[in-house]
Amino acid sequence: MFLRYKKRLFILIVGDLICFYWALILTLALRYGVDNLGTSFFNSFYHFTLIFLIWIVLFTISRMYEFSYLENKREFYFLALKLFLVGSLLATIIFYLLTPEFIPKLVLVLVIVFSWIFLFFWRTAVNWLLKERKRKVFIISQAKEVEELKEFLEKHSSFGIEILEISEKFDYQKISERLKEDKEIIKDKKGVYFISDQNLKDLKSLLKEAKVKKHFLSFEDFYEQITGKVPLSLLNEEWFKKYYFSKKHFFYEIIKRFFDIFGGIILFIVSLPFWPIIGILIKLDSSGEILYKSKRIGKNGKEFLIYKFRTMVKEADKIGPSWTLENDKRITKVGKFLRYSHLDEIPQVLNILKGDTSFVGPRPEEKRLVELFKKEIPFYEKRMLIKPGIIGWAQINYPHGASIEDATQKLKYDFYYLKYRSLSFDFLIALKAWRIPFEIKTH
């Protein structure tokens, strides 16, 4: 991969684990003495390794390993501290439930404190290194997303990319002179990268004479690796034939449907005690039905009714726009809590069991919004090629929107999901979904 994400991710995870184990070693040395360090470490190794692995999973499904977030900013350290608090609570619960005979209270507290300190200095250093070690890039593309990508990379220096030049067409003479005369490019052992939506083979042959080390990548692949989206302006009917119509997902669909039914039954049983409680609170707060029913568009344009606990005043759709606005006055007091906690989504388990939706997939939109977006956004109707879901790739990567531009950005995420959908990707999205109520807006 161009940015060697897997290598960087491996370094980050190993570095975090080293911080945790050094915290454990220091704690045991202070608590039991250096002479007893071997014995105390052996006795504690299994229990704390379980804790550390849980912390790593917690970091993974949050933003601690996402390169758009790896910067020495307040939001990053606030997230790390918040995750440590959650991880500390989980560690305490695990010790009391699984190993009540082994509850090292002081050791656990010191390990948490030292882990946070070590992690703070380690991540500060590695974030700075990621920012400083820049790869030089030429972008040759007519895609409308070029400017958006440029702004994104300028905002997130942790990707370590320096754009040397952006042009719509390849200028051989101009670029070849730059490669021969730019001393920084000549000295850089990593070489220079060419990102283009033109024929990469032609670029390679044209630049064959240049002695500088060169790397080539399509703009679509580069954009995907950086943003987790697909460039909408470069899509065409052939793209959908290649990534949807020519691929068979028969077994994937069967297995996914099995997990939807199995998980839906469990969720319905577990959530059943909350239904009457939430219903009473809604009724006490405002007049109207307990369940909100809305006509949505599903797979292949099929209409269905989606179920939610009502969070707005009665007939809210008649006194305001179809989408929810920020600080929308139509939302009730109970509704604010239900939306923040996502408890209003519970009745959608009925849609999952009926087969209208899945746990994971693009969020279904209202019929009138779909008609609007189809007129304004290219290929929007292709979104209905796959079954909608309660949680989608767009929802965990983009905040709530209320405009055509927001819908366009979310569509780019939806098509990324369409291209790479798999059981493992669905599982990753489901894991990451937990962070949505606690998300810090970074867009």
C-alpha cells in the first residue's frame, strides 16, 4: 500500500503494548521490589495481558489508530484519557468477576496511571514523527475531489504527505525539469509519488529517463486510502459493473441474513423490558403516538415503514423540514435523551426481523429525500443496490447532516462500503458503532 498503513498500524499497536507492559514492570518493581520482580511479573502477566488486549481493542474501534486523528491536539488526548477511564472500569469489572482471588487494587491503579503517562509521551513523539516525515506527491487528475483532498491533507499533517503540484493534465517537460532540478526530491530516498486518473503505464514510460525513484498510484486508490470514500466524480456505469454486478455475494448475503435474524431475536428479547418504560416516558412528555413510522426506500427502491420511538412533537414533519436540524426545536426533552443514547433506534429490530433492513448497511432515507437526492446527486439511485441498515460506514465517519452536500459526502462513504462489503467489514463497522454517542466532531 502507498502509505504502508499496516506497517504504521503495527508500530502503533506494538508501541502501545510496550507502554502498558513497562507500566506494569515499573509498578511491580515499586510495589514488590526489584528482587521479586520476576515472580510478581509472572503472577500478574496473564491477568494484565487480558486487560491490555481489551485496551487495544478499545483503541482500535475508536479513533486511536486512524491517521486523520493522530495529531498532538486537545481532542486526541481527551479521547485517550476517556478511553483509559472506560478501560479502567472494564479492568476492574474483569478482576472482580473473573479473578476475585486476585484483585491488586494498588497495582491496577498504578498501572493505569503509568500507562497513561508512557502513552502520552510515546504518542506525542510518534505523532510528531508522522507529521515530519513527508512523502512528496504530484497529483494529475481532473477529479472534482482534488481540492477537497488537498484541504484534507493540509488539515491532517499526520498523513505525512506534501503535495508538490496539482494539475489536470500531465506536463512532461515541466515535471521532468522539476525532477532534475529539485534538490529535495533528488535527495529523498523514498522518491516521489505520482497520483493520476490517467493511464499509469503511459506516465511510467514518459518518466523512464528520470533518475529519481518513482511510484505510481491511481487517484481513486489514493483517495480511498486517505479518506475511506470513493471519488464520486470519477464513477461511471462500468464502475458499478466491476464492483457490484460482476461480483457474486450469494453466501455473504445468506450468512449476513442469518446473523441479522439471530442477532435481531437476541436484541428484541434483551430490549423488551425497556419498551414499556420508554413508552410511558414519551407519553408523559408529549402527546402523540409512541412509535414513529416513516416511509423509507430500501433495496431496489422498495418502500417500507421504518419504526422508531418518537422523539419529536406530534406531526413534526408538517411544521419543519424532512431532515433534523441542529438544535431542532421539534425534538422533545425525552427525545433528546433517546437520540443521544440511540435508544430511539430499538424498534428497528422489527425491520431487521422482517428483512427490510440489516444491522449494517447504508441508512435508509425518506421517500421525498430520495427523490430530491436522485435529482441533485449523480448515481444516488445506485445506493439502493444493497440492503439498508441501522448503522453504516457513513454514520461512523461523518456527522449528522442536513444538506445536499452532506448527503453527497455520505454517498461517497456508502459506495466505499458497496465496493468493499464483506462479513469482516460489517463486523468492523458494528464494533465501531459504539463510539457514535461519544463522538467528538472533527469535520
